[in-house]
Amino acid sequence: MKLIHTADWQLGKPYARIQNSQKRTLAQRARLDALHKIADLAMQHQVDCVLVAGDAFDSPTADRGTVSAACAAIGQMQVPVYMIPGNHDHGGPGSIWNQDFFNQEQSQLAPNLHVVTENKPIVLEKFVLLPCPLMSRRSLSDPTTWLRDESILASLDPTLPRVALAHGSVQGFTSTVDEEDASLGASNLLNLQHLPISELDYIALGDWHGVKEVSPKSWYSGTPEPDRFPKGDSNRPGFALLVEVKRGENPTVNELHTASLNWHEMNFEFTQDSDLELLQSKISELTQNRVDQDLLKLELHGSLGIEASASLEKYLESLRSRMIRLKLKSQTTIAPNEAELNELSQRASDPLISSVAAKLIQQSGSHDPQEATTASIALRELFSACQRMESKA
Amino acid sequence: MKLLSATVSHYRIHKSTKLEFDPSRTLVGGPNESGKSTFAEALHRGLFLKSRITGAALEDMKSTVHVGAPGVEIYFESGSNQYRLVKVFQGQSGSTQLTEIGGESWKDEAAESKLNELLGVDDVGGGRNILERLKNQWGHLWVWQGESGSHPSQHVAQENSNLIQRLQSEGAAAVLQSALDTAVADWIETRYSEHFTKGGKQKAGSDLASAQEEERQAYEDFHKAEERLKRLEQAIQNFEQSETGIMDQEKALVDILSQKKISQERIHQLESLQNDRQQKAEQQQRASQQLELFDQVHKKIESLKINRDEVSKALAPESHKLEDVRKSLDASDQAILSASRQHETALEHTRNARLRFDWIQSWKNLLNQKSQLAQLLKRQTQAKQLKDQVRVVKEELQQLPDLTDSMVQKLRKIESRYEASKAVVESMAARIEIKQADLKVTLDGKLIQPGAQQTISESTELQIGDAVIIQLHPGGGGSLTEAREKSQQLKNELAEAFDKAGIQSIEKANEAAIRRTQLIQKLEHLEEQLKPLDDGDLEDDIAQLESNIQVSESELNRRREKLKDEKLPDDSDQESLKSLESDARETLDQVEMKENEFRRELEMARQKKNSITEQLTQLENHIRQREVKLQDLKTEIKVLEETHGNLEKRQSGLETARQEKQELDTELAELSARLNSMQPDLLRSELERLHRAEDITRKTIQDLRDRRAESKALCEYDGSNDPQMEFETAHARLAESRENLERENLRAGAIQKLTELFRSEKETLSSQLSQPLADRISIYLRALFGAGANAVVKFEGQEFQGIQLYRPGQVGAFDFSELSGGTREQVAAAVRLAVAELLACDHDNSLPIVFDDAFAYSDPDRVQSLQCMLDLAANRGLQIIILTCNPSDYALLGTEVRSFKTTENTQSPSR
């Protein structure tokens, strides 16, 4: 029996931090594209079904547009899709699953979708599905608890593979959230070690956004389309899992790449003005000068001369335009280089500019960061004004 | 440069006026309109105005009184040379000649050019407004009349570049800001004005203000989105809490219901035991009652027997006493009989005595009645006589006419009136007397016999025979007729009155009336006598008395009949009757006394009998009651013994009942102990508690269900929006707007900092640059205001902008505009002197400075200081030229007063 295990689609994620609405739409669109890819892969690998281990939607109150688009994409999968609510789209009150609109769209666009909200075995032709839906945002009890009841598993057909479907954190792995998603809170904890693992053949997990093998029988598929900047090498989002399950055997799991957008993170320190070029070449290497396919989290440190600083600003403007999102944390300070210092403060013919510049240079070295920053910016403004006026002259 | 002399020709009022200048102090005096200002103007124009000037400027100079072109000749010293300048203003024919004494000479354009070079000024040209522009030439050195108090900056403007140059060369560190400095500073100011108002406040519409507004809006949106999300989350939380609560409460309810069931079973058990105890208690009560009944009956029978014996015992003496009483009753009957007989005898005696007494009384009464009758009969006879007399009088009275005195009076009056009227008629009437007649004489047809007299009182026809008829008319005319009619009327009236009274004459009437009165008086007298004799009842009284006498007689007879056995007098008079009556009374009193005595005895005997009878009755009743009681007791004892058996049987029954009760007491105690051990109060309160707990839990569950339903309704979204997404978007927008605001704040801060720095540095530069000027001004000011006076000069860019004055004894700086008129002209003079002094460096350290009536507003007190200042300027190398109409004000300057000299040469200065 072959299935595709996926989770954490997080459809309708607002990407509110992307200011440009077109780019924001691109990021949102990419999440739907991942579903199309899964549909293609399902057909390509002739799987029996697609299992979605929660968080198909980013919010339990996803809007109608998202619902329609999601149902349409699921409808293209042409195999049964079994889905449980996760912590983002829990099955509690007010959740999307109770919306008339969702039910309408599901029946019309995705008749192959089965949203499972009950803890009871679903005996299918080729396997038994043991769903562990999350019916509230924070379940105090382990949603897999019901599987600890041996009588339930004992009552099942011994020949059919048993596949559990759950959403939550397992010990040692918690879905660390981005500081921008801090409002979403901690996930629900799953105690897999308490489960009669020998009586189960595969546990399809959701919540952790990277592919993760918890044990030979229990895997996180991760999100098919990354939705945040990478959290280290061990976190590998952007895949779905092709799983072959047999009763009484360990499953065969293969990763299928599904991501379309590239999320990068870079830290860079300027030690001299020429480092700006180095930064540019590194970023070009990373993004291949693509447009609207990358998201970059860039942290800059160090200091640059006034002119270099202005060039950096221009470069960053260009990056903002090329990237779907440039998340910039710049702690770069403006420190005029010697030539600039001379140009500003050694103007015998312009005593006023010289004396103002000298004062600003002095203040930019102040211990008071506010004063220093203000002075640096003022210095840059002065520098720019001088250049402007000179060029006019 | 020093002026040596000047001659003005054909210039308005001046025909040819010369003035020689002192190298240091020239004081020119002269009254108003003497041409001082014109001279000063001509001198200025001589130095700076082109000689070929035309138009209004030329016309302005021409004299209306002197013929010839206006001209000026000036001797001056520049460098080490002396020069003679001659200008003739004659339009296109005008000429300028400049001659270095003992040296080169220049004409016209060359002369003008050389002159400008020597004076250090630019060519002012000609054209429009030339006179205005001309004033700026050496404007700082020429204090025109009426302009001494104006701001010094405007007079210095023309010399700014020279001044700056001079200042720069003066101050060691002083540097002038460059054009770039100015451009950048201006640009920064422009940027500043985009962000801030002149007052330094943030400007509406600036980037910063927009960023703040955006941030505010973003915060508001965020707050709303957060509220919406919080509401949703709160609703979800409420729902979840309600759900958990419902589960907990339902679990608790199951627990409560199970406890309640146990409690109810125990209560049931308790009730069953209580029922048993109730039944047992009832049995015990019945046994107790039985025992008590047995005991009571036994005690009652015994008590009845004692009672019976006591009654029986008490009955014997009472029977004996009864016998005694009965005997006493018989004795009392005998006593009554005896007393009764005595009383009857006495009663008989009394009756007889009373009969006798009554008979005497009757007799006495009869005699009295008879005596009364005799008196009445006597009165009757007298009355009869009187009545007869009355009748006679009344009969006579009846026959008399019914006339009263008043009626007679009235008749008299009529009669006398009639008599009077008759006398009147007779006096008026004619009387005919037939003495003799042969013929039948008739009067009104009535035959009159001879001798007969006839009175005629009216028109009467007298016929004598058949042939003679005489109509007689008595005298008096109508009055006679009237008198006769009246007389007739009175006659008729009198006759009628007589008829009515039934009399014939007045005399008769009078008599009748008198008689009538007499009779009435007699009648009244008789009736007066009759009244005491017979009031009308006399007959009845007599009849009544006669009848009474008959009754009394019959009663007397009857009484006599009863006393027929007694010997009694048959007749008696009153006296003997009295004696009889007295005896009878005495006898009656005696027998009555006796009778009363016996009656009392009888009464006493009867009372005694009654008392004995009563005693007997009481005793008999008492004995009867005792006997009844005894019988009752006996019956009761008998009945009780028949019912409850004899003593032995009773005692046995009593014992059995006692045992039965004792057994029941024990059983009841056991049951009570078991019941108490179950703590019934606690059991019941426990059940109540469980009932309460159940109610509360059910209510809580219902409340939670309501809350859950309410929360669920709040949670239900139709998908038209996503609160989570809206919140995140709003949150991101807020963060962005804050970042932007921070950027704008930094930028605005930087602009502000730059502006402040530029301003302060400019000021520093300005103050460095202007310090030499300020120092020089201060030197002059101190001469005016004292040692503490100081000046601060403001330069903006390359321009002298203004001055602030610090005065000794006054706090703070004063702007020029804040000064009084007098002080203004003095300070302006100080500035001019300082500037002149500075610029004099390029003019052999000397420049002339002309004050034309320049201190018009200064106080006399200040004039002395002014002279000090002017003298100081002269000492420092300046050539002070003062034109005044009050030269005495400058007496302390220490220079002679000069006046204009009129030269002989009336021609224009020669070329």
C-alpha cells in the first residue's frame, strides 16, 4: 500500500510581513502550488491515498478564498485524501471544518477529501487509518492516547496495515516557531513511546516543518513549501513523503521535493567599504539573480563609509525589489572613511560645513547610541547635500 | 581721505558758497534754510554723481535764482596727494575735471573713473532712480538729515563686501562662510522647514507627521484586529472551558447521584426501623394503659368500698336526729292552733268595735249632709226671688227701643241740621197768603183756601180761576232750591233714623235711652247678688246632696242592721253623737291592740314551725342523698366487680399486664438504640446536602451548556474574513509603521541636528567675523553709555544684519529696533563711525563722515556724550563734519563754528 504523507500546508498563511501585496500573493500562491505538485506526485507514484497530518490551513478561520482554492487543489489529487485538524486548524468551536461554506466547497470541489474528527479506526480497503485529530488548539491530553487501548487494535483485521495520523510535538522535537509567529503558541505533545508500536505500521506526523524520522515507523513529513527562514541544517522543509506500508514491517519512506520558493538566511559583517561588493557577490551566488523566487533574511553588522553606506542602501533597495521578501536586520553603522572625513571636515574654503561636519563626526562616536545614530545619519545627509550642491555648482 | 574744501555754485540757493574743512572736526552752523543740507547734498553729488547726468537729477540741482549750470569744486586729500575736483552739471555738456595738485589731470570719464577709484566706489551710472541709488554711495559716511535714526545695516549694505574684506583681514581666525556653505546651509534649512515649523514644532504634512499618523492608524487597526481575535479566542476558550466544565460537572453529578442513592437506601432503612419503633411504642403505650387501667379499677373498687362504709356509718345518727325534729314539728303545730284561736277571738272583737264605730260615723255623716241640704234650699229660695226680678227688668228692657246715648246724639245732630236747613228755606221762600179769593186759587194745581198761607220755595204756578195763571219765582234763585233739597234730604234722613229706632221724636229717643241705661244698671246689680247664691250648679248640688243623703241613710240602716243585737240610741244629737263616737274609738283602739298582739304570737308560732319544717326537709334530703350515694356505691362496686372480677382475679390480671409492659419497654429501648446508632439527623442532612449538590450541579451544567452555546455562536465564522490573518496583517503593518516612524524620527532628528549645528556654527562664524566691528562699535558706545556698554553684531552670510546693544545697568540685549529715537540715532552714529573707521584703512586711515542735523532727537544730557564720541572718532583719524542749526549744542566739541563763505566768483567752476 502506497501513500503520500504530507502535513503543515498552512494554506492562507498571511505573510503579513511581506509589504508588497503582489509579492505577498506570490508567497501565498506557492503554498497552493505545492498541492498541485503533490497531486502530480500522487499520480506519478500511483499512491492509494494522501494523508495530511494536520495544519492544512494556517488558521481555524481561514477565509473563503483560501477554502475554495484549497478544495480545488485537493480535488485534483484524484485519490482519497484523509486529513486531520492540527493545532492551526483545530476542530474546536468556530473552526473551518464546521463552516457551511467549507462543506459546500468540499462537496463540490473536493469530494475525495475526508476530514476526520473522531478518534476511531477507519477501515479502508487496503489499510486501517487510526486518526488522532486535534479538536482544540491546545489539547491537554495526548491525542494518541486512545491508541493505547489494546482492545481497539486487537479488534482490527490483523492483515491490514495500520497507519496512525497525528499532529503534535514528540519528545525532543517541538515545532519551534518563528518570532513573527510567536502568537501561535506551543504545540501539543505526543507520547509515541506509550503506543504499542509493534501493533502499528506507520505513524504519519505533522507539526514539525522539516522532514524528520522520529523512528523507523514514525515520520514527520514537514511542510511541502517552506514558510519560514531555515532553522539550521536539520530542519529541511519542502518535501512530501512517499510511504510504502506493509503489515508487520517497517515502512519504506522516500522524500519527494515539492518546494518552489527559496528561503535563505545570511549574516554578513562589513569591515571595509569594499566588503559591499563581497556581499553582493555572495547574495548573487545564493539567489542566482532570480526575481520573485527567493526570500532572504539578511543580518548586517560592521560599519561602512558614507558613500559605501549610501551604495548599500541602493543595493538593498534592489534586493527588496528582487526578493519576495528581504528581512533585513542591519546593525551597520556609518563611519566616514578617511577621505570622507577629510572631504567633510578639512574644507578650508567652506568653514561652516567643515565645522558642522567636525561636530557630527565627534558626536557619531558618542556613547549615547541615539546621539551617535542621529549624528551618523546627519553626517550622511550633510555629505549628500554637499555632493548635491557641488554638482549643481 | 580727507576733504579740504568745497565750493558749490549755482546750486539751488547757493550762488557760490565755499566751505573749508578742518582735517578732524568741522562744525558748520547756520539757521534753517541757510543751505546746509543743500551744501551737503551738492558735496555728495560732486563726489559721486556723473557730471553729464540729465533729466530730473539735473533739474533737481538747478537754481531758480542764479543763472548758470550747477557746479561743485572740491579739494581733497587722498594718499599723500591733494586733488582738485571740478564738476559742472550741464547735461550732455556737463564736465568733470580731476587734477592732482602738482601732478596729473583727468577729464570727464577718465576723471570720473579715477575719482571712483580714489573714493573706492563703483560707478553708480545714471538712469532711473539715480538719486535713490546715489544715496548708497558712501551711505555709511553721509548721515542725511532725517535719516540718522534708521537702521545702520541699510547704509552699510553698499559697503558689505569691503567691510567683510576688512573684517577678514582684521580678525586673525575669522573666516567667511563660502557660497557652498551658504547653499548647503540653505538646503538644510529647507529640509528643516519641511519637517518643522519656525517654532521648532513638528510640521503637519511632514514625512514624520505622516509616519506618526500611519503608526497611529496602524496601532488603531492592530488594536481592533487584536480585540476581534481576542474575542474569538476568548469565545473559544470559554467554549473549551465550558466543555471541560460540563464533563467535570457531569462526572461530579454521577458521583452525587450514587451517593444520593446510598443515602436514600439508608434513609429507607431508617424509616423502616422508625416504623417498627412506632408500632412497638404504640403496643407499649397500650400495655401501659392496660396496666394503668387495671391499677385504677382496683384502686377505685377499694376506694368505693371505703366510701360505702363511711356513708353507711354516717347515716345512723342522722336518722335519730330526724325523729327528734319530727316531734318538734308536732309541738309547733299545737302552738299555732292555740295562737290562732286567740287571734280569731280578738279579731271578732275588733270587727264588732269597728262596726259600731263605723255606724256612728255614718250617722254623723248623715247629719252633716242634712244640715248642708237645709242651707242649699235656703239659698235656692233667695235665688228664685232675685231671678224673678231679673226677668221683669229684662222684659222691660226688651220693650225699649234699642238706643244708645251715642245714637241719640247722632239723631240730635241730624235733627239740628234739619232744623237749620228748614230755617234757611223758610227765610228764602215767598209766602203766599190768600186773603180772599173769588175764584178758585190753585197753586201748582193745588187748591188754596183763602187765609191759608203757602210758602213757595220754588217756581210755582199760581192759577186763579181759569183765566189767571201766575208763575211765581221765589227769590234766591238756585240756592233756594238747593237749600230746600238739602232740607228735604235731612228730613228724610231724620225720618229714616226715627223709623229705624222705632221712635217718633228725639225726646222719645232721649227718654228711651235714659230708661235703658237705668234698667241695665239694675240688671247688673241683680246678677251681682245672684251670683254667690247660685253659680249655676245649685240645683245639681241640691240634687246630689239629696241623693247622698239617701245613700247615707241606707248605709246607716244597713250598719244598724248589723248591730241589731246591740242596744243603741235611735236618735241623737250632735253632742251625744260625739260622745258615742269617742267611746267607740276608744273601744276600737283597745281591741285592735289586742288583736295585733295575738296576731304576732300566731306569726311567731308559724315561723317556728317553718323553721322546724325546713330543718326537717334538709335532714330528710341529706339522709336521702346519703342513702342514694350508698346505693350508688354499692351498685358501682357491684358493676366493677362484675366487670373486673374479684380481688384475686384483679391482682392476677395486674401482674400479667405489668410483665407485658416491661417486655415491651425493653424491646422499645433496643429499637431506639439501633435508630440512634444510625444518626438519623445526620442521614437526613446528608440527603438534603446531596439534593442541594445535585441541584447546584445540574444548574451549573445548564449554565455551562448555555455558556458553551453562547461561546459557540460567537466562534462561528462564515469565512468572509479571517481574524487570525487580519490580526497578523495588522501586527505586521504596525511593526512596519513603527520601523518607518523610527526611520523618520531618525531622519528628522538628523535634519534637526544638522540645522541646529549649522545655525550655531554660523553664529560662531558670524561672531568671529564681526568681532572687530563689534569691538569698534563698543568703543564708541562706551563713550556714549559708559564703560559697561557693548555691542554684538549680527552677520548673515556676508551681510551685516543688525546690532544688539548691552548697556551698563540693564539686563539683556536690546535690538536696534527696540531703542528710543534718540538712542537709535546715537547707536546708528556709533555703527557708522565704527564702519568708517574700519574702512578708513583703505583711505589713509581717514574718511570724512558727514552728520547733517543728525541728532535731532537726542537729549541735551546725551549731547555731551555725543560730542565725546565724535571727538573720539576724530581722534581715531576720522574727519567729522557736522552741519547743525544749533552749533551751541556742540560747544564742547572743542572746535570753532564755521559758516559758508560766498565767493566772488559767480561763474561755474572753471575747467
